[in-house]
Amino acid sequence: MDKFLITGGQALEGRVVISGAKNAALPALTAALLTDERVILHNIPRVRDISTLRSLLEDLGVDTSVTHEVHGNRIEIEARQLLNPVAPYELVKQMRASVLVLGPLVARFGHARVSLPGGCAIGVRPVNLHLKGLEKLGASINFDHGYVDARASGLRGTDFYFDTISVTGTENLMMAAALADGVTTLENAAREPEVQDLAALLNKMGAQIEGAGTSQIRIRGVSRLHGTEHTVIPDRIEAGTFMVAAAITGGELALERCHSEHLTAVLSKLEEVGVRVVRETAAEANGGQTLSVKPANRLRALGLTTQEYPGFPTDMQAQYMTLMTQAEGSAVITETIFENRFMHALELARMGADITVTGRRAVVRGKTPLSGAKIQASDLRASASLVLAGLAAEGETLIDRVYHIDRGYERIEEKLTRVGARIARISESD
Ligand code: EPU
């Protein structure tokens, strides 16, 4: 297992190109299952979750090919046939987003067998709403040997209300409903930019989807979808993570290829605590915008509550907690999306942070100096928060289990090194 060795104390300076969004790329790849024609995707981040999903698609019998481009990968997907409708436990347990094959497989081929994901490091994370929605669309759902077996001979449009807002749940049902007979209305749907990007791709494939980005999505089913070409949106969480990296080291970073309109809650919170961000007015020709993070004079502590989009994202909570260890005062951080997403707090405390966790609330008292230590990553965003702590700490930090970070950040140590960080990957074989 690889580790990161970080020597803290360097103010970061320079330019970072933000990669394509992992959480937009994953559903985009599975959307290609809805047609027998070729779908070409650009700006796909070079991260492990994408390789995992690609292996799953290949196992299903889908042809995929990858080409390097200046920005991310181009992936071509052609799902002419289905050899095997199974998403096995071994892949689903590595990556819960594998469940995104469920809706497309049932809609197009009438059968899917997907392992139930089980719990994970950040919470129970059931998929009951994906299944309830598919059932409402006319699929029959059965469970055996840890698998869900979904079958349908043609889905029918329906009205479905999400008791809890679910990002991948909304995406799965939107994809299934795209090929259903009649109109489907999804109420209390997720409004995340990644849902909007998926709807844009599906509409290019011939789907008729309205309202993505609002809590009511209306899908008029069509009998077939066709191939297309699509560039996925930039990763707003990677952008937010680098903003914190600049702020916590007292540095100055220009982040290229961002979409600031996807970052409103993050930008307003960072600005409130004292981080200065300059937005370039004109969007660049390549479809992004540069956001420049200027050195903060003094950081002040402010609490936050994670919320579904457009609220402050749970995927930035851990990074914000690290920032608050370097702010003056107390910050109460409330996590409302996942019940167990504070694993990083204990590791941060080992580095000198003063954090008390009670249930879904963490109180961070700052500013406390951080000192390098041996620590362990528990999940993707927690690992990012520990890297940030290592950059701000005095001395050396050794982070174990960085495979978590490789799931969703494209070569983070290379991007950080280029802007002056002292971070090295230590591989088992070294
Ligand atoms: N939930 C249910 N039943 C369901 C589905 C969800 O109770 O059937 C609950 C979950 O347990 C959770 C809440 O609803 O408490 C929200 O979960 P959601 O379904 O929205 O999460 P997800 O779709 O599994 C996506 C991202 C996560 C991100 C969350 C929240 C992808 C591939 N994953 O997960 O990203 O944290 O939305 O924004 O889009 C990450 O990138 O590190 C990551 C974990």
C-alpha cells in the first residue's frame, strides 16, 4: 500500500489545472449502456474509480477504449451487447457507484444482478430508494446471496418521490426512465451539478429530460437512445480542496478550468472565514474559468452544516475541518448527509488539533499548531483533509492507505509538487 511523506510548511504558489469531475464521469460511463451506439466522453479524470468502473463495463461485455488527451482521458464506450448482467461483490465493495449500472441495464436489457454494497467507512449508505424507484417503474426486485436481482420487460413511466435526497439514486432512475414507456416525474430529486451534467448527456443521446438541477425532474421516455460526444464538467470538490491547500499554507494558487457557479456555497464560506478568491470574469474557451486564491491575512472560525446541493457539500467537510484547525476561535461543524464522516477528526487530533466529536457535530477549537505524525487515511475525502494537514504541519507527516485518495484525485502529489509542496509517494516496492 502506498504512503505519502509530506514535509509541511511550504506556501504553495502557481497554477493547478482542475480535472474532470469523478462523480459526473461515473454516471456518464454507465449512461453509455443505454445505447448500442458509440458514446465518446472527454475530460475523464485519471482516477482509480474510473478504472474500476471500466473493468466492470468490460465484464458486462461492453467495449471501451481510452486515449490520453491534454485534459484528462477520452473514453469511447460501445455497448452493443450484454454478455453478463452481473456487477459482482468484489467490484461493488471497492466502489459503491457500481450500482449506477442497475438502472441502465434493467431499462435496456431487462435484467441486472448487482451485489448489495453493504456499509462503508462513512456510513450505512443503503440503496433502498434506487430499488423502490425501479420497482415503481415496473421492475421486479428480488434478493438472494447478497445480490439484488432486477428484471423488467419494459419499464413504465411513473411518479416517484425520494424520501431522502440521493445523488446516485436520482441518476439511476433518470437513466432508467429515459427508456421507459411514458412520462416519469422524480420529486425531491438531487440538484447536484453532476445530475445536471448527466441529464445534458442523456438529452444529447436523444432523451427528453427537463428540470435537472431542480428538485422536480420530468422524463419523457423514448424507445431508443443514440451515440454522442460529451465533455464532463470540472471537479468542484478537487477545486475546493486546492483552495483550502492555498489558504492553509498561506500561498497563492490559480485554479484553471473551474466552474465557479458550482462552487457558490464553498466560495462563500471560504470568503467568510477570510480566504480571498478572485474570479476571472470571462470563461475560457476550454469551458472553464480561473479562480485565484490569494493569501489570507487571518482565518476566523465559522461553523457550517453540510447539505445537499446547493448547500455546503459533505465532500468538502473534512477539508474545511482541517482549515478550521488553523482559524481563530471555535467552529461547530455539523454533518447531516452521512452519519459517520468524522474519521479524519481523530487523525487530525493526533497532529495537535483540538476537536471534540459528539454524534454528527464536531467542535474545532483553533488555532492550534499542527505537528507532523504518522496517520492513516480512512476514505477519499478524509485522506484529502489529512494531506492538507500535512502541508500545514511542522515536520514530516506519513499518511498510510493513500489508495483512498487515488480513487478520486488525479495524481494529487504531482499537482501539489508542481506548486511547491514537498510530498512524495512511497510505494511498497520502494
Ligand atoms: N440514502 C438512502 N437510501 C438510498 C440512497 C441514499 O437512505 O437509497 C441516504 C444515504 O445513506 C445518505 C444520503 O441518502 O445518508 C445521501 O446519499 P446519496 O445517495 O446522495 O449519496 P451517493 O449517491 O451514494 C454521491 C457521491 C458521494 C457524495 C454523496 C453526497 C457519487 C458517485 N458519489 O453518493 O461522493 O458524498 O453523493 O453528495 O456521486 C465522494 O466522491 O467522496 C463521495 C462519497
